[in-house]
Amino acid sequence: MADTRTPDEIEADIRRRREALAEMLDEIGMRVHPKTIVGDAKAKVASQVDHTLGRAYVQVNRVVSEVRAQFVDERGAPRLERVVPVALVAVGLVGLLALGARRRRS
């Protein structure tokens, strides 16, 4: 097959291809540059951390809501039949810890 293009057309094609290759090489150079690689890695880690923290936030929020439902009724008033025993146990534990700390000092 004979090429029917003129020398000017061939030169123009070569020029376009060189420009396209130069652009592609610049892009490759940017992609493999250490700062770009580090930046991409940091962005990926930050995204994963954000995703993990978001999931943890949802879990904690769910647990807090469930615990709150155990100690507060629908109107927002405390359920004394559940709050008082927990408060007594907490006071007892603090008292035992205080006595234990006092005995260790002696």
C-alpha cells in the first residue's frame, strides 16, 4: 500500500504524535513521582480511617441509644427501678476501690 499523504501531512502527524507522547510521558512522570505516590497513599489511608471512624461512630451511637433506652422511658423520664440499683452498685464499687487503695498505702 502506497502512502498518499504529502510530506507536510506526514510531518503534521508526527508532530501530533510527539505532542501526544510528550503529554502521556508527563502524566506518567507525575503518577510515578514519589510525592504523588505518597499523597495517593495518604489519601487512601485517610479515606479508610474516615470510613472506619464513621462505622465506629454508628456502632457507638447505637449502643448508647440502647443503653439509654434501658434507663429512660419514652417521655425522657428516668426509670428509677433501673437507675437506683445501678447507682448503688456504682457507689459500692467506688467504696471498695477506695478501701483497697487505703489498705495498700498502710
